[in-house]
Amino acid sequence: MFELLAPVFAVAGGLLAGVPIVLHMLRRTPAVRMPFSIVRFLSPTLPKTTKRSTIEHWPLMLLRILAVALIALAFARPFQRLAIDKAAATGSADRIAILVDASASMRRDGLREAVAAEFQKVAGELDANDTLSVSAYSESMRKLITAEEWKTTDPGNRQALIARAIEYWEPDWMATRTANALLETADEVSRETAKSDSVSERRVILITDFQQGSSLDELRSGKWPDSVKLDLRIVQPQQPGNAGLSLIEDNRTGRIRVRVTNSGDAPLTKYILQTFDAKGQPVGTPLTAEVGGGQRRTFSMPDAVAGQPQIDGVELLGEPHAFDNVVDLPIDERGVIHVAHAGSTDANNAEAMRYFLQRALDGNETDPIAVADLLDADGVAVPAAPDVRLVFVTESIPESLATSLENVLKQEGVVVVALKSVEMAESVKSLLPPEL
């Protein structure tokens, strides 16, 4: 509106600048009448206003003309500003770097469309001489369009580069290190254009949802180039707020806990925590989690119940943004070590080797060990299981069991024999190499 009125103000101001001249040409009418007795018999007449033949008070008139001209110029400033900017832009170019957030929070519904709209908006503001680069960032950065690629592409084909960048932009599951990405991009733009006189503006455009996890602490200690401007463009999801799950292990008890973190703009504060098995089916009773906006709470997960499937993960129900609503519980990949024993089966008899063997194996806190007896209470032999690689022999063994132990040795297993009699030595003789 002011751009349209600016010429009118300029013309009107020029005309008004002549008003002080006209005023100085007019003769003033006497303001005070002084009666004299000598003329009291004459008829009174009003004085006539006539033009002056000469102008008095030249400095005062010039000051008044200057004041009117300055006022007119002030109102005409928008018109003059546009003309100056247009002239300054002739023969120059801008260096613009788009930095788009690709962290996990950008997976929320509606953000992809918002990012694409910002891309197209920036592309529509570019001139043919401008240089553009596009980078996506989360914990690290990756280039979507390089400055050199933009320069070497025909202006008519650059829209295809923008479309490709939108297609290749895909949020990951990483955290957001906004400060590092900003400083690195600003430094790159500053170094590229440091020796160029044709660059009129250097700008970094940051497209992000600015979620609470954005890391900005590095900006306090980092140095931002004075020649680079920052253009912040915050995109919003279709539904505000977000609540997410994270896994926490209690070092004191070893129990697994989950933390529910709710954003400050979240409209919901009540959710459901549901455990599930390896097939994704619900297991156990769901837990109600009430977490206010901008707060976080930690919940201990229930222990496994006998007869129910093993709990493989936890899901947060009732939250619209599903990208961070599931956590998988750590899988204990430690398998049970199967060990066999040939001898007394009474683990409570302090006079038998089985008593000390059981307590030695129970002291292992890193891996679970299961001991299988190869001789039952009646002396009947049971062959060693195929996965047994360690056998302890504390008493004489029958010939049928010796054959099973030979198979353990052939599978690169180990047989430990605690000899206590000649008879026992004869029973395990077949396990020794022929040369012995």
C-alpha cells in the first residue's frame, strides 16, 4: 500500500514546499489597534492586505521549505528503498544453504508436506544467479544438493534438483544436533564466498520442527560468521505434541524400566503401556501412564509370569505419533551351558564329588549352567546330550556310557576324570589315546 502512495506523497511534498514562499509574500494584517484622539472624528477603514514586492527573512523561509521537503521525502521513502534495492541487486547473487532437520521427530504426520512446501517456497524466491545447497542433518549431516551441482545445472532444470532433494529427504531414528549442523553450514557458506565480491547476501535457511531435544549448547561456544544470516522456518505437524518411550536399566536391581517423555505442547497426558511378545501380541496387564505436558516419568516393567510368553517389548498406546512409541527390550543372548556328570547324583551329600561340583558351577554369575547326570540313582547310564561339550567323571562308568563319552571327545569336547581307584581307571581306559 505504501509503495503505491509513495509517488503521491513525493509530488504533494514538492507542491507544499512552495507554501512558505507564498506565506512570506503576504503582508500581515495588524493584530492590535491603537486609537488616537486626533483622528476620532474620521471614519475608520480596514487595512488592505497586499503582496510584498520583496521577501523578508530569507533564512527562515529556506528552513521552512527544507522542513516540508524532508517530510515529503520521509513519506516517499518506500518508493526510494525499492528502487535502491533493485539497483543493488543488479549483477549480484545470493549464496543460500538450506539445512533441513531429518531427526526422528520429523517423522510426525504432516511434516513431510510442510518441508516440501518450504522447499518450493525457497526455490520460488531464487534468482538465476543465486547459488543453492541443501543438506539434511540429525546426529550427522548429508548433502542432498551441492553448490557446485547447482551451478553446473541449467536454470531450467534446477526444479528437478529440488524435487530430487525432497524425495531423498528421509528422517532417520537419530537425535538432533542442530547447533553443530548450523555452525558447520555457516562456516562452509562463509568460506565459499569469502573472496567473492559478487555475493550480496549469505544466508542459512533452517527448516525444523524445533522439538525439545534439539541440541543448541554448542552455539554458545561456537563462532558464527558475521556475514552469514540465519533464516529460521519452523514447520508444524498436523497434531501438536509428542510423547515417546526410552529404555532405562536400573543398575542396582538389574530390572528394565521405560521412561515416558511428554512434550510441553502435548494435548494428551494419559497413555497406556502395553507389553508384547515376539509375535507382537499383548502380554500381561496394561499399565496406565499419566505424564503431564513437559514432564517425564519412569515405570518399572513387570517380571515374566510363568506360563506366559516372554516379554519382548513395550508399546505406548493412545499417542498419535507412532515413530517413537515402541521400545524392544534387550534380548539375553547368553545360552545355557550344558554340562554332564557321571557319578553320584546326590548334590547334598557333602562326602560326594557331586556336592562340590554343584557349588562350583553355581558360583558362575555370568552364564547359566545346567548339570545333567549321566548315571541315575540305580546306576543306569544315560547318553550325553548332543550339545554337551564338558563332562565330569567322578566314579566308575559302564561300557555303554564310555561309548557316549568317546563321541563327546570326537566332537572336540572335554572329559574331566577325578580318579580315585584302579577300578575307575580301568572303566575310563578306552577314553585315552591308543599310545597311552
